[in-house]
Amino acid sequence: MAIRGETGEWEVVIGLEVHAQIVSRAKLFSGAATAFGAEPNTQVSFVDAAFPGMLPVINEVCVSQAVRTGLGLEAEINLRSVFDRKNYFYADLPAGYQISQYLQPIVGKGTLTLDMPDGTIKTVGITRLHLEQDAGKSLHDQDPRLSYVDLNRSGIALMEIVSEPDMRTAEEAGLYLKKLRSIMRYLGTCDGNMDEGSMRADVNVSVRKPGAPLGTRCEIKNVNSMRYVQQAIEYESRRQVEIIEGGGTIAQETRLFDSRQSTTRPMRSKEHAHDYRYFPDPDLLPLVLDPEWVEELRRALPELPDTKKARFMREYSLTPYDAGVLVADRETAAYYEAVARGRDGKLVANWVMGELFGRLNKAGKSVSDSPVSAAAVGELVDLVADGTISGRTAKDVFDEMFATGKGARAIVKAKGLTQITDTGAIEAAIDGVIAANAEKFEQVRAGKDALLGWFVGQVMKATGGKANPASVNEMLRKKAKG
Ligand code: ADP
Ligand code: MG
């Protein structure tokens, strides 16, 4: 997304800090529950409410989720990490500090690959992943004069995943978030529901002339949808170019995204690490991991999207694009594979991505609540492959399967849709159509090939769509020559 300004091209530089809520029944340092949507202040322990003298106890599940995510990002796992206090005052932070990791995070450098629409791959560096607590929530819309505080979220485990400034377009930022979410969903470490706030992004944007050093960045806080992230980047990069070209300079600051106007506006000047007076939390020992335990977690990882994509391309001869679409979520990949096993992978991909996805989208459904099972799609594909029904008929059969949940074979039988393989019957239909359109057929004889398709269509109509179009075509050609 180069921007063309008055002074020529500008390059946009983007780095993302994603806060991902860890899937775990209990919080990072307390046993309180984490379910979304509970009554305010019903999932709060004394630790989360920062009662005097309460001590944090680390939750092993949250640690293993962070390590597994790090492994999924092919990142270094730091066997020794340290929890620090990040001090600031806010109504929804009763302790006056958030327990986080600063200089020694649990996960170091890794990588994430973007599957670009043209089939190529772009690699984005992961700087680090650290564990921290979420804060509570201030509710400003419950009363005209009062603000309320809900501490249910206080102490829930978050992974902060920081990228290198490696992205160059809003589209790449969107692909990054999708891929990160896909990996975490495969792993079951974060549900990735941005509309419930379990995944949110701080978007860092700067602009520069191609080849110049990095420009000063602005950070747009807590953007909670893919579309907003992209809109924020579009707006913010243009704003910066206009300022610089107008002779101004960019002030490093923290900004907010205004979703109503698709703009960003200043929130505060950039905070620095020293503003938070970070220091190691005296209530917690350094976190030391057993390398054998990390290896066990590594061995137990599921097959992740990149590996699955490569395998689908290899085993089912899929294009990078098709394989990428099919592995984007685990359910879709499993569905596709259940149909494709032992069948023509490309053919099955067409049925699943074209016919099934089209119908699911229209009905507002996902693969997991598809009214047509993988086995049923397999049956339909077989009926086409062995010539029992034509591809055209199969689409109608699919409609009915989708609407009624009935099997392909049952529908074909009940409706008598079996393709006519009796060449005598097809020939009779062809002769009938030729007799009724003798002049037109003369033109076909004279070499007007374009008309042949029209004749095929007429014969298909005459046979109620049950003839095989390829053989009709072939027989018509013979007649035209003979
Ligand atoms: P902080 O913790 O103060 O926000 P970091 O150095 O950790 O600062 O960087 C945060 C994010 O900003 C990272 O995702 C990084 O890639 C991104 N970033 C750093 N410099 C730039 C820049 N010049 N333009 C765009 N993004 C940047
Ligand atoms: Mg930041």
C-alpha cells in the first residue's frame, strides 16, 4: 500500500501488538472462573480484587498455553522468565499494578507466514510473546452520573504477542491477524473472538520514503475488529503523510480508533517503560521450565495450518490458494479431508469450496453446522465420477441434499435422475433436435463451431438434463462430419 503523496511515493510500516486471552478455566494467578458474559463481579477472587496480603499462585495451564503458542510460532522458548510489576493507577486495576513480563518474557523470537492472495508467502517476524494479567473493566454506560467497575476480567491470563515492523499494507495486517488467530484456534490457546474482546490489537503505524530509515510511529490502542484494524491503518498512514508533506513532524503518541468516523484521534503522548516503574514482582519466583516438559508439549502439538497446507498441496494436488483456504480453520480442513480421502482431491475441492461454501454462506452457516455431511458430499462426488449423474444434475441434487438432509443416492433414485448412458436414446434425442433445427445444423456442418454448444444445450433440455454433455457433444460432432 504505497501512498502517493505530493512528493511521491510513501511506504507504510506496520507492527502489531496482539492481546490474546488464554483459553483456561481459571485465571493466571487465581482460581476464579473466566467464562465470558457472566454477571459483573461474580468471578472475582480476593487475589483479583487485590485484597491486602493475598498472594498470586501461578496457573500451570496458562503457562503451557503460552509455551504451546510460542511453539506454534516456531519461536524460542525461554526456560527462565521473570514476572514484573507494571505500575499504574486506574479504577479497574485495584492492585495499582499489572503483573506482566518485561525484560525476560517466556517466548522470544519467532515467525509467522502470510499466505498472500497470489499464492506467495511473506514472513513476518515475531519479536516476543509474554504473559500478563488482564485488567478489570470500567462501565460508563450504566448510570448517567456514576461509573461502575466489573472485576470479572481482572487477572485473566493474556498473551501479548508482538510483531516486528514487517508489514507494509492494511491487507497484510489483516492476513497476519487471521493467521495468528488460525494458529491459536488450532492450538486451542485463544478462541480469537474479537467481538468478545478475547483478541485485540494495538496497531503501530509509521510512514517513510522507500529505503529511508523507519519513521516515527503512532500506536492505535485496542482495536477490536479486523476491519477496524485495516481502516485505522488506511486513515493513520494518510494522516501522517499529509502532516509530513505539510512541513510538520509526527509526534510519537498513543491514539484511539473512532469506529463511527473511521478515523484516529490522540489519546495521550507515548508512555515509556520508565513511566511504569517496572520491577520484578517480589511475590513471584522466576518461572523456570523443565526442557523435557517443553519437549513433551512440542511433541503433542497438532498439525498446524502451514504444515497441513503443504501436505494438502502434496497429497491432493491443490493450488497454494485452495489449500490455504481449506486449512484456514481446523473444522473445514477435517471436513475437506474426510471427503477427499480416496477421491480426486481437486474435484472434491471444487465441490467443497464452490458448491458447499456457497450454500453455507447463503444460509449463514459454518462447516460445523452444515446440513450435508462429508460422507454425503463424497457419495455425490462418486455419482458424478462414475457417470451415474451429470455434473449439472449433481448441483440440483446438492440443493435438495442441503434443504432436506437426504442422501444423494436416495434423491437420484426417487427422482429418476440417473444419467442416460444408452447411446440409442441419446441419438434419438439428437436426431429430433437436428430435424427441428435443420437450417441451423447446416451452419454447424459448414464449420460454425460456436453453434454446437447451442445444440448440446437443446439435447440436454430434451433429455431432462440426464444425458452426458460430453458424449452429446461428441456425437453431435460426428453427425456434423458424417
Ligand atoms: P512499546 O512496547 O513501547 O509499544 P516496542 O518497541 O515493543 O514498543 O514496539 C511495539 C510495536 O511497534 C512492535 O510491534 C513494533 O513492530 C512496532 N514498531 C516499532 N517501530 C515501528 C515503526 N517505526 N513503525 C511501525 N511500527 C513500529
Ligand atoms: Mg506498545
